[in-house]
Amino acid sequence: MSLSKVARLTRRWRLGLLVLPRALIAMALFCVAFGGPAVAAETGIRALDEAAIQIKAPDKVFLDAITTAGSRLVAGGEHGVIIISDDNGLTWRQAAVPVNVEITAISFATPSQGWAVGHYGIILHTQDAGATWQVQLNGLQANQLTLAAAQAAVAANDPSPGTPLALKRAAHFVSGGADKPLLTIWAASPQDAIVFGAYRLALKTTDGGKSWTDWSLHVGDAYSHNLYDVTAVGGQVYIAAETGIIFRSSDGGGTFQNIATPGTATLFGVHDAGDGGVVVFGVAGQIFLSDDQGKSWKAASIGTSDNLTAAVTLRDGSLVLACENGTLYRSTDHGQSFSPLPLAIPMAIFDLVQAPDGALVLAGNAGSLRIPLQDLRTN
């Protein structure tokens, strides 16, 4: 996720929110204290109460995320638009989505079951490979879970670095309403997933999303940094975060420790570098590599000072990084060095995936763009 994209999303968080009536805040506090229903069906927030806008050319809207669901491609972006393609990104159709919020990340645990997250703390679930989606949680409900977790942690003298400010943070969340976006998903299995987002927001399910638990105090961070990307590499789970922080879990997502800050710039992505390594990247072209499970990190050079936004490993083993300026960089030595692909891509790239036919399909500010396999082979 690029710096300009983060600024854009931040503007939307601030400008697109409705001020919550006091009655809704009171109801949230009541439900936490007495275990009542989380939130009524109607939230009073238009983006949560209305379905996604139907778009004539949905593959041309601003897209933040793209992934695979078996042989299907699934992408998502602004206004709740989620699109699916069964022909390697040649044609797309719009999925049925019950909310009108920006979709920031999509991940599948199986070819049919997956999650999407986005603004207003929304968590969506699909059981049909992305054709239809159901709401599992929204930001108002997430705030209640955060408050309940904070109360429990303080009462138990939880040693988490976030405990001392937990109640203050939770109160701020509740008073602010559903203003915190989720940004990334670790879908470990059809039953187990953790989603992460702004201000150390973290939520976990162990029952396929039937219920969610606030997991933010399991992230070893006292100051609520934004958590931008998560991935599992070699039995470890890594998070790339604001101000260059890297968190790692060695217990299957039970706890995440702050293991390193190799640079000073925010990290937008973390990816399997192959050969047992892990690569993180972000603002101003910064890249760092570790081949010892995050114990040490070294800088890599890519030859740009623009923001790096996403990565994909191709079937030939090469690693491709996307840049906000529309450039793609390829590494054939597990991230030790990169070379730009001589392709003129007329948009900012925010995510990318390799289709079943080998083509590279990009998601960005101009929608989706397909690069045929032969173009990758000749470059």
C-alpha cells in the first residue's frame, strides 16, 4: 500500500464517517457489559447499510486487492466492488456484496472459502469462491470486542505492552465509531483467520467467522501502529507495519513480537522470498531481507525511491515487486537483486497475482490490467 494511497484512505476514514448518535455508543457499551447482541442490522452508517454500487465496467474502478480462489481471480476495491474472473482476467463480473465500503484485502483458505476486509472495520465471508459475500463483523462490533478485551486485560494484569493504554484506546475506538479500516488477512484454514488493520486493530476467529475475538493485545506494540500486511513463511507469521516495524509470531499467531525495525520508513508488504527467506518492502523503495527467520536483516537495492506496494512469486520461482509508479521489478535470486521489467504500465499498482494461464494480473487505480505470459517471458 503506497504512501499516497494511505493518505487517500485516511481522508476517506475522516470524511466518509457519520458521527455516531450517543444512543449507539451507549448501546455498544451496554452490550459489552451485559453480553447482548452486538449491533442492530441497521447501523446508521450508509456505507454499512447499503449494498455495493453496481458498476457498468467494474474492472475499471479503483482496485486495492487481487487474489486467486482456485482457478478463479477475485479482486476488490472502492464502493464495495468485488469482481471475479473465470478466464484468467480477460473478462470480469461483479459479485454480490452487501456493503458499500472500500475493500482493502481478500484472502482464501480454500478455493471456495475466503474473507475480504475493508473500511469501517468490515469483515466479509464467502463460501462460493467470491460470487456472493456475507457480513461477519463491522467496526461497531469490533469496537465492542476491543473494549471487552481491554477490560479483561486490565482486570487480569495482562503483561502485554498494550495493556497500560488498553482502556483509553478502547474508549477512543468506541467514541470514534466505525472509523478504523482493516488492511490484511491471514487465512490459516477455513476455520482459523486473523485480520489486521489500522491502530493495531486485530481480530481472530477459530470457527470460520461465526464469532470473532479482539486480538490486538496479542501484538507486542504499546503504541497502536498500523499493521499493513501479514504472511506466513517457514512456520513463522510476519507482519509489516508502520514506521518500519516487523512483528513475528512463532506460535501460529498466538502472539506477535516486535522483532526488528531495520529501516525508518513504513513497510507495506511482507513476502516469501523463496529459499527459506522473507522480504519486507515499503516507502521510498526500501527493501530488507532475512534468511534466518527474522533474527537479522540486510538491505537490498532496487534502484527506485518510489513506494513498493505488493509482491508475487511466479511459477518459475522469480519474485516480482510492484511499484506505485507503475514499474515492475523482478528478482531471480530470492530478492538479493532486482531488475525493472521494460513494460509501460499506465497506472499505480497496488496488488498483483499470477493467473492460471501464467499471465500477470494487476490491480490498481485504473482497475485491472492483464500482462500475458509471453510478455513476461520476453522481458
